[in-house]
Amino acid sequence: MSARKSPKTKNPKTVSPGKIAVPTSTSSSPDGEFELAGKAAEFIFSQTSLRPRIALVLGSGLGGFAVEFAAATKIPYVKIPHFPQSTAIGHAGNLVIGKVGAIPVAGMQGRVHLYEGYSAKEVVFPIRVFARMGIKAVILTNAAGGIKREFVQGRLVVISDHINLQAVNPLIGPNDERFGLRFHDMTSAYDRRFREMTVGEGNRLGIGMYEGVYAGLLGPSYETPAEIRYLRAIGADLVGMSTVPEVIAARHSGIRVLGISCVTNAAAGILDQPLNHREVLETAERVKGQFIGLLKAVIPRIAEAIA
Ligand code: HPA
């Protein structure tokens, strides 16, 4: 496949808060990802005067946090041009723009997954929209199975790194340099400073915080016990079916990433019991208060860090 040459400069796009990122490179088609994401961003800006620089993706059963935003505007995904629609239970499908304390944020109540049949590019479209909105930091949350023995049900774990076992990458195909480089670095995909701040804030709140490596699988079936033994052997501490494409796309555009998993169940074969989605949602619901407390503590720190 022929790809355009890698740019000689660093990420050439310039985005200032409140402005839709202006193309600085020549190649564009009216229905390219960059243009479509720009249209979606424009629509979102037409609905609210807030111009957030921090976005959250609230995973399975965790969307409730957005209900607490002050001065909130709720935009159903169906209304946002080109936005994918979530079909998974526990994913409400609204973008909520509002404030946490004094800080404007954009919160996605639910995401779409590869297992729903969406392509990797569709899965990361909201992240592309965030890039066009001038978002500088994204907090990605998810429900995950705990592989590491200490990661028992209800634990909140800061993601330190990931292993992509989804066999796809959202950046496959021609690279649009207005989003980022052809070959972008993933050495520090999960921002070290954000991780330290989150562990620190969690400990201050009395939440025993841990860090771990997230293995992203395609799903939708849960793993077999043999697969979990394999994942442990290759260095995974958590397993889930999301997040990885979004992190890749966010880093492509220079958006800093914090990932937090809620361990909703012990991974397959660890306990002598089958897995089910009800348990995932029930656990997410049970730790929601703690999760929200952590996010409220971390958001002002992130706002400072990206100022
Ligand atoms: N495996 C994969 N995805 C998950 C799990 C799991 O055990 N729990 C929540 N999401």
C-alpha cells in the first residue's frame, strides 16, 4: 500500500482551544476523516459555549459521572454528524459537555467497540473529533477482567501500558498528516505524569491504587482460561475489549492519555465460576462512587498539567 511520505516536521496541526483545527496541509477531500471530524466538532461547538480541553470516555456502567457535570449540554450521538452509535448495554450514547468544578470537560457516556462490527477507524472517530475540538488530554475508562491476582473485583487500576491483540490498528491506510505522523511513538502512550497524579490522588482518597498492563482483545466472547494463562505469560495484568484503538488515535494527534480500568471480574479461569455481563455492570455500579471521587480529584490536576 502506498502511503504518503512521513512529514519532516513534528505534528504540523495547530489547534487552539475554542477553534476548529485548521488544515495546514494540502491534501483534503470533502469527506475525509479530518473533514468529517471537523464537521462533528463544529456541530458540537454550535450546541455549547464551553470549550473543553479535557475529554472523558466513560465505559461500561461508568457513564453516570457525566450526570454530575454542571451547566451541562447533553448531545445524543445520533445528532452528531458521522458519530458512531453505541449498541452495547451500559453505554447510554450521549456526549455531555459541562463542568467539573470550574473545569469544562466533554464526557462520552459509552463508546463503540470493534465487536459491535465497527471498523477501527469508526471506533476512533470520537477521538478524531476531540482532536478537532482542541482536546489536549483524554481520560479513557473501561471495565476489565483482572488477570493479576491482586486485581480483584472492584479494584481501580491505572493503565501503565497495553498489548494490542485486536489484530487491527486505526491508522492503517493512508496517513493524514494533519492528524499526526505516519509512524508515531507509543513508548509513553499512557502519560507518566497523569499516572503518578492518579495513583497519588487515589491513595490520598484511601483507594488502594495499582498500575497494570491492559491487553486489548477483540471480543465479544470472554476469554478461555488458556487464553488468560497466555495473557499472563506475555505480561498482561488486565484484559478488556476496548481502549487500545482510542489510545493509538489519541497519541497520533498528540493528545495525552490517562487510562483507568475498573476490574469488574476476575478473568476467566481464575475463579471457579463463569463470567457474565451482568456482573460487569453490577461491579461498575458498586464502585461508581469511588470512581467518580477519583475522577473529580484527578481532573483539576490534569487541567493544571496541560495549562
Ligand atoms: N474480559 C474481557 N473484557 C472484559 C472482561 C473480561 O474478563 N471484564 C470486563 N470486560
